[in-house]
Amino acid sequence: MKPAPFDYARPTDIAEAAAILAEGGADARVMAGGQSLGPMLNLRLAHPRVVVDITHIPDLGGVDDTADAVLLGAAVTHAAVEDGRVPDVGDRVLSTIAAGIAYRAVRNRGTVAGSLCHADPAADWVTALTALDACVITYRARGGRMIPIDIFNRGPFTTALEPGELVVAVRIPKLSRAARWGWYKVCRKPGEFSDAIGAVLIDPERNVRRAVVSATGGRPLLLRDDDASADAADRALASASNRFDAIDRQVHRVALRRAFAAARV
Amino acid sequence: MQRTDARATGIGASVPRKEDDRYLRGKGEFIADIRLPGMQELAFVRSPVAHARLRGVRKPAGAENAVFTAADLVGVGPIVANSRLPGFKPSEQPVLASGKLRYVGEPVAVCVAPDRASAEDIAAEVELDIEELPAVSDMLAARGAGAPLVHEHWGDNVFLETVVDADLEAIKRTAAVTVTRHLRTARQCMSPIEGRGVVAQWDRRLEQLLVYSAAQMPHIVRTGLAGCLGLDHGRIRVVAPDIGGGFGYKGILLVEEVCAAFLARHLGHPVRWIEDRREQLTANANCREHDYEITAYADAMGRLLALDAEVTVDAGAYSAYPFSACLEAAQVASILPGPYRFDAYRCRTWSAATNKPPILPYRGVARAGVCFAMETMIDAVASAIGKEPLDVRLLNLVPPEAMPFNNITGKHFDSGDYPECLRRAAAAIDLAGVRRRQADARPEDERIGVGFAIFCEQAAHGTSVYSGWGIPMVPGFEQAVARLTPDGGLELRVGIQSHGQGLETTLAQVAHELLGIAIERIMVVHGDTAVTPYSTGTWGSRCMVMAGGAVATACRELGQRLARIGAHLLQTTPDQVVVRDGVVIGPRGSVSIDDIGRTWYLRPQDLPDDVSPGGLEVTSGYKAVRDSGTFSYAAHAAVVAVDVALGAVRILDYVVVEDGGVLVNPMIVDGQVVGGTAQGIGTALYEEMPYDGAGQPLASTLADYILPGATEVPDVRITHMETPSPYTTFGQKGIGEGGAIGPPAAIANAVNDALRPLGAEIGDLPITPRRLLAALAKVGVMPPP
């Protein structure tokens, strides 16, 4: 359980990193905290020719606190969010979710952006940031993009990133004071991957009502406005996936029901 | 045994463990810490399929000399572990497969390189030419007609069928209560923190293989290696260094050990193989997989009349050395009746061969499954007659006045008060209080349940028992060496291996009890075949009884020799002196053991001319008064909350009342009980290695194979009873496994107690959310939407 040989690059600026990624194409992989890519390398599930370590790029460690959003650099760790070392978007939503990710050792190294790029369908940030309507901000040599999460995430372990394109930050809208949110994760024990997650955001001042069900094996199921209900989720799960049997639907429906309850809906 | 004061370090004292100083400071030396000059690493090419013909192995161009296949292992024989029970069909486990592949993960070739990554690079280039065959991965399917055959020449897939027969017809006609259940326990992967590993070196000077192995029975590894390699025992030395947990996993001979030993000699440089977690989960031996079709007959009061069981054990593809494919089923047949008294018992067992790794005994061996089966039946009887399960247990337990008691399968229960143990557990868990809470309003998705398990644990059983079970390895006597050093310290040399049991401490406590030498000055040497007496090793909760007994015998004899020399120095006769507190005391003075040591070794001119030349080094042995074993016993009680919307189970309270006879070190016993209970919780709720129909293992990482962690193990509340065994040196009983036996039964009974008002029942372990929700769906209880 040792990796196959690969080259290791440690660029110190974003353009350099993007150039290495562009040159490497599908054979180049970004590593930030390495908490997913590391095991995949060891298990030889990933065989990159070059691994691009972005944690020595100073610009990626920063945060920006604007009037209506928080921007987290791509190297910001779960632990930094958990500990409140970076701004939250309101009501301790980010720090609460961060504290429930895997184990502290993973949180010390794993990054928010890395989790989005890995795009595990059961991941906490993939779910939570879909509910919070976040965007990723990318760098490309020909110009970066701002991509909403539900567009960025194309399915299990698949994103909209192009070769040579690098996520540099995640932009998360701030909640209004009246916002209510709920989060319910079903997993066998703390720290394990979830079997189902329900996430709910109700923010009347911003006219936002979103519910997300994830760990479905596919992309998170996003329900907006009047469709944001446990019943609608159940109908969508029943029709959306033949991977799901009655027990899977039950577990996901309960996760969302309890997320609604946590949001006092 | 008389208790001494708080500063005491003899028997009964909770002495901090001597070995913990190096463990807690990270200064132990485990297998992966051993680095020898010129050492290279091994990586194995393993079968990607469960069942196939192997037509050829193609070595990568340029790496031919770094890859070894079965054809290269000249003179190496297969691993054979034959049961002596009549009807057993032998298997030959090849060291590297040839001709046929019988499970995913079976080693086919081994690659040698300066480091593991490079060895894996070579392994990735080795090509196997295989013709896949239909696989059989379910034990009941394996027994069925037309199943693919794991070993064609057998004609079926049954290692061994056994029958305990009885005429139950009259009871069947007249019994007021008949309850039948189909129960199943999952295949588990034993998961010590440290996996297996081996470092092998050929010593040219001694013409001897030096094999370091993460093993719990080094002498048995040596015997097994000698057989496979065709070498004299004298040409092999096996050293088990510090070991990070065993539980049975380190109690079999591995083909990887044989390969490493062969290659060290063949290549002329040391080699090592360190098992990684994927190999542990998907390629090495598993445990625990039982299937029960079981019927209990009782009278209207709930008194058991008879038990009728058909039990299948999934033994995997090969009979593993030295416990064989059939220990598990043989044990099932002999211990299924548990601590209960009834009159008629019928049990048929099958040890089925499947395209899965071999099975081996895990802490508690068959008892975890057996206890789950028997205790489920007790609750089923209670449910059938509307009685509290506790009362049905009390009605059927062997009473204290019947001790010692020979049960229906001839087990000789040595001592104890089983009903009192259960009553204390019921009081500690507050059964009446739980029943009241069940009637209270709860959150809508939550149900509370309480469950009990009581069992006895045969341990340190000897020659006649294992001979009767037919396994290749039969323990006999146990020896120990007690050697006084010239400065009055003591070395104990024992053939067992301590890998977490604290035996470096408890054996020193035994010696201290007899000689009074300070335990800081007592060194326990173990795990090295070159310097310790032959022993079957550490397994079967045998060490405190057997090695403890041997240390006591050796120390007593050493004490007699010290007394003779001390008497001379005190100018008196040996019958006038006693050895106590590190001193030989005579009528008019005393002499320290230190002085006696110095005199014997360094100032022999002070000794009398007629002193025995035997010296101050004694090898002596122990065999119990009777070898039927000690029977420790315990009652476990659990309170659980079941989330019926998600199928989740949370343990709210857990109680163990345990009787291990005289406890040598109560703190260590508590640790054994808690650790075992954690593993039992794994069996009950989490651990499962599923295989698909093609025989592929479906849990290849610890993200898929779920082990209980700190958040899943409650504070286990332990109470001890201490009924001495009449048959052991100090009244001690083996107690190493009990913690792991009770939880599946107690937790399953608690879950079923919670589900009973809904009409649902679980009979398959582990109790996963999916199984629990399926059981609710089966009875038409749709959980609230």
C-alpha cells in the first residue's frame, strides 16, 4: 500500500501552479491537505504523473470578509474554520459543520476547497456549501471563473474544472440575522463517511429557501423555494435513482426531516 | 489467598504494568521497528479473483530475479492442518498458489526490492494467466447440491460434519413451548492495531534461520516452519518482539512467514514483509462466521427441556495451522448449552469450505456466536410464555450447590455462583428502573431496551480437551525457567508471549509472592524460542493458569535451593529456615537472597562441599490437577436506545459482573474485560466483512470495515466476584476472552427487547441500521414518515 512513483511539484505562485497543471493535463493532480488524494495514492487508485502541492502558495492561505460574503482561500483547512480562525458566515454555521468532519487529524490538514474538488458525494462541504449557495473562484491562464457549487459539482468525483484550472477560493454568502439553518448527518459513528445528510437554509430576508439531501451516490439533491420539503425530496429520490431502495429513501427522508426540525421549520 | 497491604506487589495487587514504561514512552520494539543491514522488502502478488485456474504467471521483463512463484520455492511444502476427527477432509494450503486460486488475496507470487514501494511496483507488473471459475461465497450455498467445489476431489464443500445425537421425539410431543430461530453472525476481520509482519535472516555462523514474527505463539511458528521448509527445529529460531495486539490473529502460521524464511536463506540477505491494512482486511484469515438453525423446548414455566441445533461455520478455503478449519465448529457443538442445565441436546455441525480466506479463532473463539445463539433462545422462551427473561435464566442456570458440575456435553464447571452473578448484573443495570423508563413517554422515534447475557468461559483447558477436539496442536505441560542472577535478581523465562496481557507484570507478581524478590528486579523473558521452554504460546486464556502455574512451581523449587544454601550460611538446617520477603530466615538470623546469589556465583569457596551442583537456575513445569480447564463466568447487561426511524442503536449503559477466580492483578483484569467488551460491541453492531456472489471482499479499508472507537464504547461498569478454582495454583481462572463473548448476546437481546412492542426481531449480526430497518419493514411497521 505504497504509491506508484510520481513527480512532486511545489509551486509558490498561482500562475506557476496552473502552468504545471496545464502541462500535466489529466496526469497532474492538485494536493492541498492530501486527506483524500493521499490514501488514493497509497491504494494506487490514483496514478498521477505529477502531484502539485499548492500549500506553499501564500495567496491561497488568505481569507476575505466582505459585506455579503466570506472568501476562503483554497488552502484554508477545516480546522481553521472549526476554530473560528477565519470569519464565519453567521450563526456559527461553518464552524459547526467543520467540527463534524472526519477526525481532528484529518481536519488539521484537509481543506474546504480540496473537499469540493474531490467531490465525494457524501462529503460535508459538498452538501453544506450547496445549501449555502457558495461559488468556487478559479484561476485559468485565459481568465478565471466564478462557478456556483451546484454547477461546479458534476457528479461523484467529477467537477467542472478544466485542465490547467485551479480553485483559488470559495465564496460563501453571509446569512442574514433572521436566517435559520438545519444540518443532520447520518453516519455509523462520528468521523465516518455519512450515509445521508440533510441540510436546510431558510433566510427570508434574502428570499432564500434551500434544502439539500446528499450521500445519495450522485450529486447532492438541491430543492429550492416551495420544493424545499422532505416530501418533495422523497419524491425526487424515488424517481431520480434506481440505486435507492425503500430503506435508503427512508434514511435520507429522515435526515432531511430532522434538518428541517433543527432549522425550526 | 491472603490479601496484603496497599504497597504489596504480589498476587491480588493492582501493580502498574512493568512493560508500560517502554510502551507509553514509544520505546517498544515492534516488528516494523526492526531494521537489519542489507534487508529488502517483500510485496505479494495476490489473487484478484475468488476461484480460478491459474495457467501461468508472467514475470516482468528485467525483474525476473526479483519475482518468485510456486515453482521457485524448491523444497517448500504446503501448510497442512489436519483435524484428527473422523471424516475430516484435509486441505493443502500452498505457500504460493499453483494450479488453482481459491480466494481473493491468496498469494501467487512474491516480489523482492530494496523498499516496499519498489516491490509493489514490480508486483503491479506481474501478469496472471487465469481462467475464472464460478465461486462459492456463502456457507449454506456451499453445502448445497451443485455448488462449485473449492477442492474438487472432495466431492462436496464440507471439511467436517459432526453429530451430537439424542432422541428428542418425546420432548417434541410434550413440550409446552417450542421456539425456533435462524441466527447468523458475520464474518469478521480481527483488527489488532499492529498487523502481521515478519523479518527473516539466515545466520551463516549458526546455520540457522532467525525469524522475527509478529506472532503470539513463536514455538508453534517454529514447528510449522520446520515442517514446511523441511528443516530441523534446531535450524530455526523464532523471536516474537513487542506485539501490538493478537486476539488470535497472530496465532496462525502464515504463508508469508514461510516465504520470507525461504527467501532469507535463498537470497542470502534479510527480508521483511509488513502486512498493510488492505492485506489484513482482504487477504488474511477471518473469523466468527456462523449460521444457526436452532430450536429450544421448554415447559410452561420456561424450564429448558432440550436444545436442537444445526450449525454451519464458514471455514473458508483452507484449514489453517495450527487450529484447523474445525476447532470453531467442534467448540460450538460442545459449548452451545452454555451455563444452563437441561436434559436433552442434539447438535449437528458443518465446517463448510468457501472461496474465502481461512477462518481462525478470535478472542472468545466460537463462544461469542454460541452465547448469542443460546441467549437469544432464552429470550425467545421468555417471550413465548410472557415472562421476564431474567427469571427464565435464573430458573435454568446451574445452581451453586451443584458445583462442580458436569453439564450435558461433559464440560466440568469447576466453581461459582452463576445465579448470583446474574442477580448482581440485574441490580447494577437497575432492571426495574429500565422497565419503568420504557413505560415513560420518549421521543417518537426512540425505543429503550434492556438485555442480558450470561456465559461461562472454559479456559486454560489442556491435553484431553484439545485432543478431543482433534486439532493438530495439543497443549501439554507448561514449563518455566526461574534463574537467580549473581546480584539476587530473578529472570523468568517462559514460552508464552505477552502481547498486551501484562504478563511481564503478572508473572513477576507470582514470583514475588513466592520469593519476595522486588518485582522491579524480576525480568520476564518471553517470545524467543532460543531461550524459553517449548510452549504452545498465548491463546485460550491459558497463560495466567499455565505459565503462572509453571512460574510458581519453578520459584518454589528455586526457593528450596535457596533455603539449603541459606541454611548453610546461617549454620542451621534447611528445615529450620523459611524464604520470605527476599530473605532466608533462620532461628537466629537471616541472609538475603542477594547474598546467596553472590555466594553461589562469585564466592563458591563459602559453600559447603556437599552443596548440590544443580545451581540457582530451575526449569520446572505445571499441569493442572485436572485439565478440563477453569470456568470463569460473567453476566453482561446492556441498556440501548434504538432510533427506529434510522435503525441506529446507542448503548446507554453497560454492566459486567465477572468471576475470574482469584485475580492476580485486578487492574489488568479490568483492562481485559473492557477491551474485550469493545470488541464484542464491534461484533454486535459494526464489524462485518461482506463478500459478493463472486467472492469479492467488499470492505477493503477501515472506512468500510467499521470498528468501534472511543465514541462507541460506553464506560463499562465492572463488578468482580472471586470464587477460587479448586484446580489451579492460586485459585486463578483464565479470563482473557470473556469481555468479547457477552456483548453480542446482551446487545441483541436489548435491541430485541426494544423492538418487541413493535413485533420485530433481529437475528443477524451485526445489527446494522439496514438490518434493523429491514426487520421493521418485514413486520409491516413502517417507521414514521
